[in-house]
Amino acid sequence: MKKIILQLSFVALLFAGCQNIEFDGKFSIEPLKPELNESILVKFVADETKLSKSNSVDIILYQYDVDLLSTTEIAMKKEGNGWTVEFTPEADAKGIIITFKNEDIVENNNSNGFVVYLNDKDGNPLPEAIAGHDVALSQWGTWHLELESDNESTRIKFEETFKKFPEVKAPYLDFYLYTLSRVGTEEAMSKLAEELVQINNNELTEEGVVVLAKYLIMTDKKDQIEKYDKIILEKYPKNKYAATIANRLMLGADSPDELKTGFIKFMKDYPNSDLLKVSSYRVIRKYIDANDIEGAIETAEEFKDITHPFAFVYSTNKLHTDNNTNAALRIALIGVEASKNNSINPKSIKPNYLTKSAWDEDRESYYAEMLKITASIQNDLGNKSEAFKLAEEAQLLFKGEDIELNELYSSLLVELGHFKKGMLVIEKYLSENKGSNTMLKYLETAYIEINGGVAGYEEYASKFSAAGEAKLLEKLKGEMIDEPVPDFELKDINGNRVKFSDYKGKIVIVDFWATWCGPCKRSFPAMQEANDKYNDNPNVEFLFINSWERVENKLENAKKFIDENGYNLTVLMDSKNKVISKFKVTGIPTKFIIGPDQNIKFKSVGFAGTNEELVQELSVMISLLNN
């Protein structure tokens, strides 16, 4: 999608005519120990980094105080053998984490980021800069910068920071407790409980009451939560967490109409809340799940300018899957209008974790997604010409990166008689590994129409599929790593002990998941297919490790999910979250593809593709490790 570089609201000088810039290694800054509000010159040498062949480089600045303040992208200037840019930190910033990028290639210093602490007059890093870095490693840095961290090591960093700078503990305590909750071990949860007792024993501040309300749910004192919720709503109604409490109470509504009434009141009470978008989505979803289609359509139209765009994605997909195609089209058309308007003229504020260009692309991608979904619905209704117009517009936005759309667009080209263009388009998709087996059928149809028969087709088509496979192979070879796997021993859902060291000499796919995780659940059909593909191969094993569950009886919960969906998989229970911490997982689903030497060779986070795409990728990874 179109790249837009943000023009800074603060001073950003791109060095016109600088001479004799000296570069000290890959990354350096001047001054070496910048103070608050002091202009900083960043120098970057791309040689021997992912950006070594780039003809342009952008710097991404993640500025933080207690939490992330802003994310900004600036084009750098080429100076000799390196790149430079100068900027002045925001007034409230205590530190900056920097990455560099060119298009989709990001250099983040081996998942550590390039960290700049601001300093006091004596040249000592500000305690808030250090504690804020701990927060980044606990939350936003791992989510948005892919920083390498794990909850246990971050816990230790917090404790070291608090010991050295006790004055920063209070404002950063919430993030420390969050980290303890993610570690989840008995020791960590005991520390969390001790911190809450200490807060409760002292004179309660606004921050203290909020912390108690947030984290008592994780202790045996959860019955006291209502007490602190009430204090916050009555005494501190403008606190951000007051909106969270009110939102939680609102979401307890039994019926869609009751939830809608509650949301309208919530919107009036908290007009600037970050929760408005997702809450209005939940209202629309409640109508859909209750099969009140007219209520859903009316509400979607009413809230179209404020709701999260996923409301339309969920609603249309659910109705389409349930074969309620005409209703799906009605909501889809509202979604197309809303997402287009939001793409052109957003009414919301840019999230602090996105650059301006990334935010533009994010909004544009939802518009493209709605065009794709609506095209699919129109296609199913037999409106081929209308479907083609929508698919073609979506294609301009997705640029061939969405395989589902590629397949739909290919089918429409061929079905509408655009055989020559269809062949060219499908050839391109297959060659770039953005195609599917279904597209080969459309390619064959177009080939026959143009050439008058099937003669020569197999030889013709094979070269494009081979090019796509070669491209995927090259891509995966570049992503290959070699890191040791921590040994572990867990029980499976049937009570059998499974020790990882027993799998030495085999290829093992370890998949961390939870029943509340949407992408985890969406990936399971593909993972079952991959598991079945290698079911008779004694040298390949799949282990699905259930972690980070939020229910009392984790074993019963996992078994119920597996049984109800008919999966036949080896599921292990990491009920105390020890193994997921050992693997330094920061988000799920996370898959580790481990070689016969018991070293991690590939790591994959999330799931956003097709089942065919995932199975193919795993197959190529396994093939690489078999050679």
C-alpha cells in the first residue's frame, strides 16, 4: 500500500549539506548522553544489517515515559557510508527505542531495539528511562517492535530497577504486577499477592485502589474486587480504569437490547474512552449471535462511524458461513461504506503504537478486507460483474498479498471470459508463491480457451508452481535460526508424561495455544491437517502446549475444546505457565519448528493466512530439516 512519511510535529532536521560525518559502528548518537529535550543526532550504518541493500532508510522512534507516548517515522538522509537524522524528543519522553526500516524490512538490532536513555545533568540515565524500558519489555515493545524478551527475565529487571531506584516503584508497579501475572508460577503469584497486601495495609492512593481492583482477581481475595470497583467509580470517576469497570459491568447485559442501552450510556459517560470502538463491536456481535439480524443491521448502521471495523468483518463472515447471504450483504455494504470513510477521513485518533503511514495502511487494509468479503458474497449470489469490480479494487490495495482474494479474483477473471488477463495474473500469483491449488484449475481453463486444447499445459503450468516453491524455499532459508530448546516435561490431557528430550533425532513442531485465543483456534484445522499429513512419519511429531489459560479447571477446559472440535492431537498441559516462560513466548499462537538436534530452526507467531498456506509452509520447513 502507498507509503506516507509522517512530517513531525516536533523539530526534525534532515541535515542539508552536512559534511564529514563520522560513523562509530552500526548505531551511534550525538550527544552520547542526551538530556531531556536535547536534540539528538542518530547515525546508522546499514552494512551487515537487513537493510544493507536499501536505497532509502526510515527511522522509527518509539518514545516513552511510564508507557509508550508516540511512534514516529522519519526519512533519513544518506551521508557517506551511512544514514543520519536529527530529532528533539517529546517534552515528556524519558527514553526512546529505535528501529530502522525500508518498506517491509525492519532492522531492530537482533530483537533488542536500539535503546536511548535520556540522562540527568550528571550524565546518569534517568530512573524512569530504565523502568520505562522494563515496561517495553513487558508489554508494548514485545507487541509492536518484536523485542526479544520473556516474562521471567523482565520480572528480574523490574525488581533490580526497584531496588536501585525505589522512588519509581509506585508509578511502575502496575506493569510489574502484570509481568508477575504472565509469569504465572507459584512464586510469581505469591509475590503478586504480597504486593497487594502491602498496598492494602498502607494508606490507599488512587493508584493503589486501581491496582487492587485490577489484580485481586488473581488471588484468593477476589471477593473484595467489588469493593474497590465501587470506590473507583464513586471517588475517581475520571480515572481511566473507571471506564474499564463501567465497560465490564455493561458487558454483563443479558440481551442485545440491554447491552445497546448500556453502551449508549457508557458512550455518554466516557465519550473519549479507548473502549468505545471495541464495545460497539460487541453490541453488534451480540445481535448477530442472538440471531437478531434486523437489530444487528440497524445497530451497525447506527454505530458505523465509531465501531471497530472488525465488527463488519465478524458479522458478515458469520452470516455468510450460516448461509444467510442476503443479510450478510446488507451489513457488508454498510461495512464497505464505513471502512472507506474511515480510510479517507478518520474520526478516531491515531494509536500511539503506530506511525502515521502504518495507521493509514491499517485503515486501508480494513477497507480492502471489506471489499474482498463483499465481493465473495456478491459472487455467491451470482452477481459476478459486481463481485469483479469489488475484487479488482481490493486487489489494488492488497497488491497480491492476500491469497483468498487472489483466488477469488482469478476465478472471476476466468468466469467472465478475461482469459488472457486471467492467465497473466495467475502466472504471477503462482510464481510469487501467492497462489493456491484451486488457481491451477482456473489457469487450465483459461489455457484451454486460448490454446484450443490441453496439449502442453502440464509443462507450461509446472514452471510457475516450481518458481513459487523456490521463492518460499528461499524465504524460509533466510528465516532459519539455530537456538537451543529448553528441556521440559509435561502431562498430556490423558495424564501421560511427555518428556521433550525423548524426541531427540526427530523433527518436532511445538505449538503454544489457549482456548480464548482466536488466531490459535483458527489455525487448528490447518494444524490438524499438517498433523495428519505426517501421522505415519515416525520422524515428525506435533505437540500442542496449552498455556496462559484463564479458567479454574484448565485440563477440563482444554479437553472439552479438543473433544467438541473432533481434533486428534497430542495436547500437553502447561497449567503453571512454566514451559511457555522457558520458551520466552510473548504472544500466541507461537510455533517452534525444532530440528533433530533439538535446536529451534523456525519460529512463527500468529496466524493470518489460509490453511493451505500454513500446511505448505510447515511442509517445506520439515523438508528442509530432513535434508
